[in-house]
Amino acid sequence: MIMRDEFLWVEKYRPKTIEECILPTNIKKTFQDFLDKGEVPNLLLAGPAGCGKTTVAKALCNQLGVDVYVINGSDEGRFLDTVRNTAKNFASTVSLQATGKHKVIIIDEADNTTNDVQLLLRAFTEEFSGNCRFIFTCNFKNKIIEPLHSRCACIDFSTNSKSKPQLAASFFKRIQQILDTEGVEYDNKVLVELINKHFPDWRRVLNECQRYSASGKIDTGILATFSDVKVNDLVKNLKEKNFAEVRKWVVNNLDNDSGVLLRRIYDALCDALENSSIPAAVLVIAKYQYQIAFVADQEINMLACLTELMVECEFK
């Protein structure tokens, strides 16, 4: 794990304090208030992928000096017995070394856990309230059951147009510092465009920079991720109901962001479909785009979307 953390920039440069986290002013103040009081309630941190929810949760626990245990909702967090045993064993014991008032269990990607697991965690928030707090992170808070949602203070990480310039500027400075430390050359204009392209997914920007840094410099090539995606060829194969070629297209483009791919497919289909089929295409694409965040196999999800479009829509 140590070698992995040192290799991955998202771990190597993960902020350790709330002050270091890139957040809207009002949200940062909320977490600072928790620090000033020296304790934290049960929290539900909701917002888009990569915006810093897990980082904030870990930084908060680090500054409070609490014992913390992290359960990944997309992995072991999906199994009722595993969550029951690990969470109960941790929450029911008293820490002898930590300086914080309570232990904390972070349930990362809690929206990917099952309803049974969420019901269990709801019960645990009450059963262990004297010794442990729970912090849940999620991309879609509507996937958190109401009995659990209502027992947490919900903090929405969504950003508005007013806060975007400040946040983007802060991350621009942060990514410059990281690239300077790593000895990677970069073009400032390219960094600005990259940040605007993926805003507010800081994790995606940092991962893209690390991936592309192998070339020695961050230049316009990093923005060309989708230049080789031949959407028109895909549309042609959809029209001809050529499933084998459609599947080949999916496999060849798995390295690209699924959400962006679906957006480009939507743009291309608007010109290729009969007007009567466009509403159906919108509903299909929206359904599968929503599922991107929690499906186990992105290839199958994308192929299922394209198959449904191929079957349900009429092409010109």
C-alpha cells in the first residue's frame, strides 16, 4: 500500500487538513466549525465524483485525532455480513490512544451499498452513538434510504457558477505546484482547458496529468483523448444493426470517459435519427449515463446502452 500511495499522485498529494482542501467558502467554514467544536456529527457528504468528499472526510478525522476505519461501499461495503462484523467490531471498542472524542467510520461510495446494508448502518448510528460517528460519501444522495439520510447532517458539494472561478483558480495553482515538484513541464493554457473540461473532478485532472506526464510535458496532446473516437462509424453500425462492430467499437474506446462518450454519441444521434426517435434516445442515454457511477462493468453498461439504441430507434 505504501508503494501504491507514493506512486499515485492523488494519494501522494492528498490534503491532510481542511484548510488545504479546495472547497467553496461556506462548505469549508462548516468543516472548520466541526474542528473548533472538537467533534463531528454523523455526516452525509454528497456531490459529483472527484470533488474531494473522501479527502475532506479523511482530513477532518486526521485533524480531530480520531481512530478511523474506511469501508468502500463499492467493494466490501456491498456485503451485509462483512459490514456487520467489521463495523461492529470497530465501533464497539474504545480507543486507548486517539485524542478525539469518538471513533469514525467512513463509508465511501455509500450510494453503492444495498438497502439491507444501509438499514444496518442506520441501526448502528444509534447503537454506537456514544462511541462512534459515521461519515457517508455518495455521488447520488437519492440512493441513500431516508431512514439513514435523516440521521445525518447532509453537506452538498455541488458548486455553482459563482464559486467555479475561485475553485478552478485554486486547483490551477495546486496542479502547478505538483507538476513543479514532479519536474514535469506544462503549458498553462492547457492546464486551464483541462481543468475546465473536467471541473469539478479534481481527481480526474490529477490522474490525467500523471498519466500524460510520461511524455515529459503536459501539452495539447492531453486534450486529444477523444480525437480518435470515431462516433460516425459507430452511428453507421448502429443503423446497420451490426452488433459485432458495435461491440468492437466499445472495446476499442473503454479507456475514454463513459460519460463524455455518451454525450458525444447523443450529439451524433441528433442528426442521424428520425425526429420521432430522438426522445427515446434521450431517455435511453440518460438511463445508462446515470448507471455509470455504480455499475460493476462499464463495457457491458455501454454495450447495453448501444444495443437498446440500435433496437429502439429509427435511423434516417
